[in-house]
Amino acid sequence: MSEDTIFHRILRREIPADIVYEDDHVFAFRDIAPQAPVHVLFVPKESVRTLDAMKPSQSDIVGKLAYAAAEYARKEGFAEDGYRVVINCNAHGGQTVFQLHLHLLAGAPLGRFGTSR
């Protein structure tokens, strides 16, 4: 990763984080402002600014993120109860760090989501 988002700095171990998962392609750490009892961010080691910016040759990244999240959920014992995975894309989609990442939320009933009307 040659970019310099906070996620890149965490991967380079320049900023401390509670890293809970890592393989050759993905690393994951607990969110510092959790929105559920379990809130873990899964980040590809390859730099990709947004989901929308992915190239066809990078399409496997989303699968690797999803697989890592599912593997973590099974290992931690909350897969059977259920969990949510979310990828925010660009400002209106709620993305605040411009490195592709997947949120895994679990540990309580999560209810519905979307815009309020």
C-alpha cells in the first residue's frame, strides 16, 4: 500500500489498532467508534479507493473481504445468530475513509436500515 489513509497507516503498523484478522490479502481491526457490540473493518491490502473505482481485474477483492468476514464470524461464534456486512461507497453512501473496506456488525439484533422517510 503506497497510499496514506489511516487504514494504510494501520497496515504499516504506524498507528496502533486491535487487529483481529490478517491473511495475505486482507487485514481486519475493531472500529474505534463501534455501531454494534461487534464492529470490525475488513480492508484489502491492495489499494482501491472505493467500490466504484475497482477495476475488473480487482473484482476478486470483494470476495476476499466477504470470505474473511464470514470466516471471522464463524471463528468468533456469532455466525449462526447472524451478522451484517456493509460496504459504503463515496460520500453519499457514508464512506469516510477512501480505501475500500467492509464493515462487519454483530452481537445484537441489528434491525432495519436505510434512509428515514
